[in-house]
Amino acid sequence: TIQIAEAHMLNFEYQNPTKILFGKGQIAKISNEIPSDARLMILYGCGSVIANGTMDIVKKALAGRKITEFGGIEPNPDYDTLMQAVAIAKKEKITYMLAVGGGSVIDAAKFISAATFWELGDPWEILKNQGKGIRMVIPFGCILTLPATGSEMNHHAVISRKTRQIALPTASGSQGNAGAVSIHSSIESEKLAFSSEKVFPQFAVLDPVVTFSLPKSQIANGIADAFGHVMEQYLTYPVNANLQDRFAESILKTLIEDGIKSYHEPEDYDSRANLMWCATMALNGLIGAGVPQDWSTHAIAHELTALFGLAHAQTLAIVLPAALLVRRAEKKEKLLQYADRIWNIHDADPEKAIEQAISKTTELFESLGLATRLSRYGITAAQLPEVSAKLLKHGMTGIGERGSVTLEVCEEILHTAL
Ligand code: NZQ
Ligand code: ZN
């Protein structure tokens, strides 16, 4: 017999201040959203927005304004790069920023926004404190060019700090060899998230047309990331949050239908528009209000990116199916609902239905060219203790919607994903 715990919709507070300007040609309106006396800095990535003409449209919309530009923000934005932008923001007394790019550039804007006024020591503490202590920020808006993360309408950001060797003076420097450099200490590669209500974008332009230049692999990444975000908030345990469940299911269904269409027909406006709105709605707080949330798949996935350099969505495609397999007993009720409502699976044997639903999830990722096994990236069992060490270091020892994902469970998930 299945024990159904009596659970109710959780109490919640919900506010999302980001104004959305959705559709073709909407970039032309941004000047109305940015104060006319703003000392403006535009942030962008490694050139895609110049190559596809988005930057020209942006500059035309902002004609006559004095603009400071900061480009070169890399995917999985790096702390050191962003600190260069912080120095410029301080020097130029920037009062408003515009992020033009994908999740990495928008997350970068959030960090720069907070770090410029950070007074509590090393701004890396913003990540270590998960955003606590942020008081003043530079307001910003964004122009989204990659539907995936939801960063354009949320208050989260993920920042990386790359591995590098630093040279330290020798400890015995007092013997006349001060300045000698002999100890090399490496700073490990980290990828950490922070959240703060201060870093919601003030506005976000979602013009599907500027995403037409995306390579198929990035569309696949976007579908997988949005799918992963819904699953973290939906595939937990039931709390009679019927509307949230239906919201989540409608996003999953639309991702499967329009997302896949958009993957195969990159210049089809309608499917791209639907994919774009799905990705935003998947992580703007709405579907997660009042329901338990998991996020252990993301926690494990971020460590894989930090250690092995895989793209965010590549790591989700590996971890999510394995996590569902390992935790299938704990997630049984929602897995059956997912099997029924998303995949139309009605096997009389619930275990079989769950297995089929998880297989469907794996097939979805594989059909988008996303590998679902660590071994496909050459990662072996011998490397898994490194992942555990990272999770331990970051206090990820009792995660998931019930706090039941211990280090041992994480290890089982990773082994299952080999
Ligand atoms: O750097 P450029 O030259 O602009 O090229 C980018 C980049 O190489 C390219 N690109 C973006 N728009 C394009 C385009 N290429 C052609 N045409 C366009 N229109 O795509 C590449 C990837 O961009 P990136 O911004 O890194 O991708 P994504 O939007 O997937 O963002 C990933 C980052 O967001 C974090 C991830 O961990 C990762 O660091 N996440 C942020 C979240 C949030 N803020 O809520 C939640 C997510 O779970 C995620 O962790
Ligand atoms: Zn994600």
C-alpha cells in the first residue's frame, strides 16, 4: 500500500517586478525603459550579438546616449572578468546597465550590479553568502538572446571562478629571500549561485527573432534547461497545488511540442516564441510558489560544470534521468502523474509506468543531441570522488525537497549516470 502523506499547498509570498517586452521589434522601445540621464553600461558576451546584428538594433534604439561598453563575458561567467567590469562601473560612475545576451551575460549583470556597491570585503562573499547582505545595486535591464535559464525574469545568478595557479611568496621569506616565489597554490574551480530580490532585471526584451542565429546545440541546451527547471519544482511530492501542477505540465508539454519544432526549424517564429516564453515561465517564481522544490539535480550538475567544463544543460541531461531513477520510490506519486499527464503512459504496473516515463525523458534529451551519460564525455568512476568532495565542501549533504539527498545518494546518482 502507498502511504499518502497529508500535505497542503505551502504558504508563499510572490512578487516579480520584471517588465516583459515580448515580440518582434520590441528592442526599439528600450529607450523608454532607461532613465534619460543614465550613465549607461552595455554588457555582452563573446561577439554573437555583434555578429547577428542585435547590437546594431540596440545602439540605434539608444542613439544619442553616451554608452560604456563591456564585452567578453564568457559562458559560465568568470569572477575575474566580472571584477574588471566592476572596476569600470565604479570609475565611470555607471547608474544603469543593459545586458545583451544569454543567461551568462544576464547573470553577469546581476553580479556586477551587486558587487559594485559591496562593502563587506571580497565580493566573492556574495556567492559564499548566497546573496545575503546585498544592499545597494546598479539597476539594469536585459535583452535576451538565448531562451534557457529564465535569468531574464528572476533574481538568481550563477558565477564561476576558474582554476588557476597562484604564486605565493615562500613562508620563510624573513631569511633575505623575501619575494622568492616557490609555493604554488591552486585556487579550485568553483561554480556558485546567489539570489537576491535586489537583482531582478527591471525589464527584459524577449524578441524571438534575435535568437534565430543560435546554433541547434544551444536550442537543445535551452529546452533541456527549461525542462530541468520545471522538473525541479514539479517532480517532488504532491501538496494539492493543482494549479501549479497544471502550469508546470503545460510548460513541459509546450517544450516537448514547440521546443522540438523550434530545434528542427530554427527560423519558425511561432515555435521559437513559444519556446522563449516557456523558458522564462519555467523559472520566474510562478510555478514554484507554494510547492516543495528539489534543486539537487542542479546542485550536482553545477559541480560537473565546475570540474569538467560541460555546458549547464549537458550536465542536467546526465543528472536528471539518473536522479529520477535513484529516487523513484521517494518521488513515486509525482512520477506517476508525470507519466500519465506528460507522456500518456498508463501501464497497470506503476513501476513499469515510472520506468517508461524516465526512459521518455532520456530519449527526449538524446533526441536533441544531448548525451545522458557521463562516460560519453570520457568521465569515469575514478573521477567521481572529486564531485563528492565538491558537494561536501559546499555543504550539499542534505539537499532535495526533503533534505534526503545525502552525499551517498548523490554518489549513487552519479554512478547511475556513468
Ligand atoms: O558569448 P556569445 O558570443 O554571446 O555567445 C553565446 C555563448 O557562446 C551564444 N549565444 C547567445 N545568444 C546567441 C548566441 N549565439 C548565437 N546567437 C544568439 N542569439 O550562446 C553561448 C551560450 O550562452 P550562455 O549565456 O552561456 O548560455 P545560457 O543562456 O544557457 O546561460 C548559461 C549560464 O546560466 C546559468 C548557467 O549555470 C550558466 O552559467 N544559469 C542561470 C540561471 C539563473 N540565472 O536563473 C539558472 C540556470 O539553472 C543556470 O544555472
Ligand atoms: Zn538550469
